[in-house]
Amino acid sequence: MKNRQKGHTQIISAAKAGISVRSGRRIEKGETTKPKARTWRTRKDPLAEVWESELIPLLEKEPSLTGITLWDYLDEQHPGKYPEKLLRTLQRRVKHWRATRGPDKAVIFRQSLPAGLQGLSDFTHPNTAITIDQKPFDHLLYQFRLAFSGWRHVHIIRGGESYSALADGLQSALHSLGGAPREHRTDSLSAAYVNMAEKQRITEDYQALCQYYGMQPTTNNLGVSHENGAIESPHGSLKRRIEQAIKLRGSNDFPTVHAYQAFLQRIVDKLNRRCQGRLAEEHKTLMPLPEHRFIDYSELTVKVTRSSTITVKRALYTVPSRLIGEAIRIHLYHDRLECFVGQTRVVELPRVYPATATGRARRIDYRHIIHALAAKPQAFRFSQFREDILPDAQYRQLWQKAQQQFTPQDASKWMVAVLRIAYDHDCEKPLGDELALQAAHGDLPDLKSLQARYLTPDAPPQIPLRQHAIADYDQLLTGQWMQQEVGHG
């Protein structure tokens, strides 16, 4: 038709278009016809014998069966009759059946919640392995998010999804936000709910926590994670941001947990910049916070053993030896233990967790027992906690060197003396470095040399003596010094 519009003849136009002259005339007259839809098969149906009789009844009974499962079934029931090349045909047939005759599917209804109504909490594992001072750091990330504005808060959690972890993370988020939503939503967290015979009972601690902040606790249905999508989806974006930031930083090692938390906070601050407008609107509807935080710990009482240890949640801790025999009250947080005698806090301990669900953990601090050990240095040699008493790998190497250089008795005395010096003079790291350097270039200094350097008291300072005049003494005896003071007054 383009060639005809240019003025070419019918014959030339048809030749240029690659069609016959007769077809060209029909096109010019508008006599084109659309091909009819094909209703017949071009080859025999390879599944005709089993589709209606065997496969459809299986799909009607269990619609989630896949094409590969059905092909395995045919291969077992009819060996060699249905080769693997029919798998794609079977998969297309199953997909078509689900779309035309299958059961209805669940519909996700997108929500548009009003400002200040709902905040959501959840825990997640980071995708990137983190180390603290070159040691693996096992932890969870707690994330709180407002459903309306998308503002979020992230908190590092040690251990599992405990009540203390939820309470600490939630309260830190609310106080950072400066207000509380009217509703707090979670999935079926063990920290908040007890699942009994498919019924959920809210825990008393979690109920009290929500009531304290005026929030209504709610949960999504069991196994329906998309009902908590306002927090599940942000988990993915957060972990991708962390992964990219770690790659940009060039290292996944942090000197302290505080440095790691600051790293996470910078990532979260960048994410929160996107929602400042909606957050300002949401701030107008948030409920005010109470003056003080709610209890975010569990409380228990234990007795200190004669070995100066306590056992809490399958973990063994040393405490200062002056507490032996005392019943101490413990505030158990997800990351620490605060120990009290009466109302006085006597010690705070970092919390440790067993590596397995049935295992045990321990945290031995030589500072708690070093003075008692110094009175019995030979107890160190075969102590059950000997390797844990030594502060780090460097001191364990010094112990090996001492065993090679000294007699067993002298090696124990030497090691205990070194630990006491490290504690008394607060020089654990420099002393370890100095002794390791000496061990690398020769022998360790003997015990007398160490004691002479660190334990010999310094000579008292020379204070010049001034002899008072005898007349001053006479004035003191006669009371004239009082008259002088009155006179000066």
C-alpha cells in the first residue's frame, strides 16, 4: 500500500512487497481475512490416558502437587511409558489446571494505616558474619518500625528472643522516637506469647509492658508472615544495607559492641531521612512516654558457692570472693547480669550463652579470685578453670613457656604472681606484651625479679623536719595562743 501511494502500479507494488498481484488487489480492496483460531490438535495428547483418570483426582485432592511430583508418580505407576521429555508438557498442563479449575487463592489486602496507630517489632539474623575484636559475635537484630511513616530503630540483642531482649529493644526504640503508638504488633514471638494447643496466651510481663506505655498488644495469625509485612520486608532492606556498608568499609570486625551499634545507627539514620515528612505528621498523634522505663529484666536469687561462682541459665560465672556464701539477687538482662546484696549493686557481669541448646557456658574472671589464688598458688596447676583463669591466648602461651622453664611448683607460683601484678597494677595488656617479648628473645624473668620490680614498696618521701621554738611551746602551755587568736579577731 505504501508503494501504491507512491504511484507505482499494482504489479510493481506487489513485486516490491513480495506478494502476488492477486493478493495485492485483495489488500487494496480491503478483503483481508483473519486466520481462524485453531481448535484441533496437531499431535496426539501424550497424557490422554492418565490426565482425567489419574492426575486430576490427585490435583483435586491436593492442589499443591507440582509437575515433577506427578511425573515421578507416573514413572512409578507406568515405568518407561512417560519419558522425562514430557515433564515440561505436564508442568504446563498443571499450571493451566490451577488457573482454570484450581481452588481460590488467598488475597493480600494492602493496608493504609492512620498515623500513630501501629508500631511493629521483630527479630532477625544478619546476613553478614560480624566479629568483635577478631572474635565471632553471635547476635540478633531487633527492629522496630512505625507502619505509617516507616521510621525504624535497630538494636543489638545477645542470646535469643527473650522478654528482656524485647523489652530492652522496644523501650530503646520508643524513647528514641519520643512517643508511643496506640498499638504494638508482633508475630508469634516466644518473648510475648505462649503457644498452647494452637491458642496464644499473652505473657504477663509483655502485657504489663504494653499497658505501661498505653499500647494495645496484637499479633498476626500463626504461620502467616505477610500479615507482618510492614516489618518483614524492611528486614531485607536493612540486611542488604548492612551487607553493602560492610563491603564498602572493607572489614566486618569492630573493636567493641558500641562501635558496631554506632555503625548500625548510621545506616538506620540514612534510612530514616526518607520519612521525615510523614514522621513529623505521625509525631502529632503519638502518645507521650512515662518518665521512667519499665522493668526490662528477669529477677532471680542464687547463692554464691565456696568456689566463688554462681550458675544462671546453664552458665557459670565467677564473682568477687567476698560474696562467698551470700544469697545475691540478680537482674537478668539479655546482655548482662546485675548482682545485688540487699539494695546495693555489688557486681555487673557480661552475660554468656551456651553454644548449643543443651550445652553449658562459663565466664571466669581472674580478678574475682586472684587474691585468694595468690594465697594458694599451687591450686592453679590442676584447677578445673585453669585455661579460663588466664585472660587471653597470650597469657596461655606464657603459661606454656613457664612450664618449660620452671619446675611445676615454681611455674604455678610464677603464673599466679603475674596475674596478681596485672590486677593490682592494672597493667594486664602491657605486662603480657612485655613478658611475651622477653619470652620470644630468651627466658622469662624469675619470680624474684618480678616481685622486686612490682611488689617492693617505694621508699617513703623525705620530709624535712622543722624544729619549733621553745617560746612557742610555752605559749601553748600558758594559753597565750588563744589570746593571740582573739586579739587577731
